[in-house]
Amino acid sequence: MKPKQIIEKWVVFFNNKDIIGLSELYSYNSINHQTPNGIVKGRDNIIKMFEDEFNTFEMVCIVENIFEDGNVVILEWKDPKGLRGCGFFWIENDKIVYQRGYWDKLSFIQQQNKE
């Protein structure tokens, strides 16, 4: 499977809050570095992070662009409330081994608290 296709699946799983689907996309020793929040190491910890966030926040990923360069995929996204961000995914053996995300945490928190 091409790296871009893996991230397209990631978006579907994310938007459906599908923890099992997401977990199958990450390697056992993967790293997720969301720059506003810090580094999470290991698939089990990453999935726990998603569970906690899905239970706490309303999160939707609307794809603006997906770019693929070798084993790296860049995802530019927005959400229905206007927040925008960008994620970088390194893929090896059809698994996400490293993810790095950039988004504005203050804007995210303010949007979540408006409702």
C-alpha cells in the first residue's frame, strides 16, 4: 500500500473515532509528536492518547491536501470550526513509525470551550 493510502485510511479511522483501525496503522514502537502537547512513545500509549482526546474533545479532520514524497506523507487539514494544522507521517513497512503535528493549541481549546 502506498504511504498516501495509509494516511487516507488514517483520516477515515480518525473521523470515525475507530481506535482499533488507528491502532493497526501504527508500528509497535511508533512515536507521535504533537508539538503543542509533546511526545508520546509506543502504539499503546498513542492509542490511549486518542481515546482520551476522543472522549474529551470534538475532533474532525477535513483534508485540504495530502502530499507523498517517498515514505513521508504530509497532511494539511482543517476542522469544521476553522482550526488548521499540518501533520507529517513517516511510513515503514506499511506502518506509521513517526508522526509530527503542528496546530494552535490555544485556538483549539478556545473553540472547544465556546459550545
